[in-house]
Amino acid sequence: MNEKLKGYKDKAKNMLEKYEINIWDIISIETKKSTYKGILLPRNEYSAPNVIEIKLDNNYNIGINTSKIIQIKKLGVRKADYKIPKKEFPINKKLPNIILFGTGGTVASRLDYTTGAVIPSFTPGELFNAVPELAEICNIETEIVFEILSENMRPEYWQKLALKIEKAANEGKEGIVIGHGTDTMGFTSAALSFMLKDLNVPVVLVGSQRSSDRPSSDAALNLINATRLATSDIAEVVVCMLGSSSHDYGLIHRGTLVRKMHSSVRHTFRTIDDLPLGMIKDKKINMFKQDYQKRSDKNTIAKTNFEKNVALVYSYPGMENDILDFYVDKGYKGIVIAGTGLGHVSTKIYDSIKRAIQEDVTILMTVQTLHGFTGMNVYSTGRELLNMGVIPGRNMLPETAYVKLGWTLGQTNNKEEIKKLLLTNISGEYIERELPIAFNYNIDQLIKKKK
């Protein structure tokens, strides 16, 4: 590959070669509607072939389709170094010792424009330089567990992370923070919630919706909130991200009830069907609920066995038997169905459901509405599915159900034990009843109500 035009191909590459433009050149691109000035950036090899990407002076990146470009002019060269400078992290023996595990998320990291990702190659010194407030909260140790885009998360990564947490928790770390991409953070928080038994310290997943180089980044505040939360008395797996459009506080979400609800806004994470555990503002924690596990002297145990041959399938109009038959033929051990309404599927796929259950495939039903419970005794379809052996997932989110089913099948292959575990509230994944306010809660109202 031509390193001078790394990642560019087809029309984009031909156009850049025509104007003798290379990566890191400062250029002016004239289009049919406007003129843009910026630095030509490398591109991912999987990127759209006919787009030229530049970083503008305001630090935002834009892609311009070659079909709209009239001409390109070279104005200069400025190869950027996006590494965060280092300062020695001051150690204060009076503050708790926290470890930050990096998995590939956006928090306090540097940009890699070749891949379009943010690389978690951070050290305590880099973190202190980027977010000096951390030194007022704790002493930080960092470790990169793996460097992946969160869409590439897999069960084996959850297993490795759980074992790392077990070791850190039992060797005296007073809190654990996990930097994680936001796209699959809910899956990981659920997986760790099931895998970690007798957790004795806080485990806080944190990410960022905007990369660290952008003026609108939420990375610093999220990291401050997460590290402060890691010094609290909560001994559960939680997600801590911004809580409102004002971006002045973070919310504390239980790991099995949280979901990313918007593709781009910074306050994207919400607890579903219940209230968040609490909020954090100006480093002060305000708990809304008290039914959380607290620190203890127990040894944390990582139960990481996980059945990977589990599928998550959404029911839809026109669905045929061959969808579920495919997974049965492939030897899958479990299938989570996100059903319509109260947990329904078309009667057209009854045959494949019966076949799956007869061949010892566990089928767990959830609802694709996200809010609400399965109600499989209400209508005939639900009752028929129950009679076939489909297990109701109550209020579990489809992704939480997927994780719980995979974890459960990793613990036992006994049918009765599988059903018992799936119907047992193990990590707060089940709630007694849905709170009406939880459908569209307003934290400011909650604070006033509490006062």
C-alpha cells in the first residue's frame, strides 16, 4: 500500500494523486457548494472508497465525496502527533488505589486516524496530564487488557476481563475502572455481573461518546465520575456515563439493566424499567436506591464458563422456520427471542420452536419493546409457547438475556438447573415491578422529590 495515501483507493486515490496530495498535507477542497480547509487524514482500509477525509481547524473530521469536488490545492504539510504528553502521576498514600483496565474505548486515549479508532495506550502519566483532577481522587495504575473496537467484543474477552478483575480485587485494589467502547458496553456490564461472584469492590465501566480530541468530548468528566465512583462502597458492576443534556452529572446504572439508547448523544445510557442506582455530580454521590451490594471482605470469584453457541433473534412479520432451524442445525445450545408484544412470535414458526426444544435447545423469551415484562399467560400465543417449553425472561433486556443464557449454559447442562438459573434473579437483572417514572425519568425531579 502506498503509505503516502494510506487507506485511499479507487476514485479518491486517483484524485489525490492527480493533485499530488499526500497524507498530512494541509489542503483546500473546493466543492460545488463550499470550500473546506484541513489536514488530509489516513483512512481505514474498509472505508468508503470515494471519500476524502480531512480534519478541520475546529478539530472535527469530515468526509467529502469525490463526485462533489471541483479541485484540491496543497497549502502546506503538518504531520500531527496525537500522543498525550506525560506528567508523573503524584502518589498520595492517603488516597485509595484504583486500577484502570483499557479495552479499546475512547476515554483518555489518543487518536489513531489510520483505523479511525481511539487507542487506549495510556499510562498514569498521560492520564494525569489529560485529566489532572484524577490525582485528587485516587492513585491510578493502568493496564491495557486488549485493544479492540467495542463492536468486536467477544465472550472470550469477557472471560479474560473477569479473571483480571478477580485478581485485582483479591490483591487489594480498592476499585476497578474499565475503559470500554460504548456500543457494546451493556453486553460487557451484564457479562461481568454474572461472571463475578461475591464482588468486593466497585467495578465501573466508562466510555465516551466523543473522542478526546474534540471540544465537545465527554471523556474527562466521565473518567472523573467513574474514578470517584470506584472509591465508593458499591460492590457491583455498574456503568457510569453522563446523565442529561446539560452534561453536568453522571448516572450510576446497574450492569444488567442498562442500555445505550441513542447513537450519538452524550447522555445516551439509561436504566430500563427502574431508576438508576444514583448520580454523581461535582464528585459527590447521591444514591436513589439502597438495594445494592456493598464492599466486603469476601474473595471475589470469577465463574467464567460461557456457552458461545447462543443466538439472539428478533421476531418479525414474515419470519420463517428456517431461521431457527439454521441455529439448531449448527449445533447451537440456546436461542434468545426478542418477541413482539408481551413475548410473542408468529405461529408459522411453531414447528421450528418445537424441534429446537425437542433437541435440547433452550429458548428464552424477551420483549423487543425493551420497557415492560413478558406476559405469556395473557394471550393464547404466549400460553402455547409456554406449553412448548419456552422460558419467559420477565423484564430482561434482549442483550442481557443473551448474556445470561450463555453464562447459564456454561454452568450446567441439566435442563432443570438451566431453567432454575434463568428464572433466578442473580445480578439484579429482574425487578419486582416496573416503575412508571422509569419510562421517562427526569433526574432533577427525583432530586426534588428526595429533598
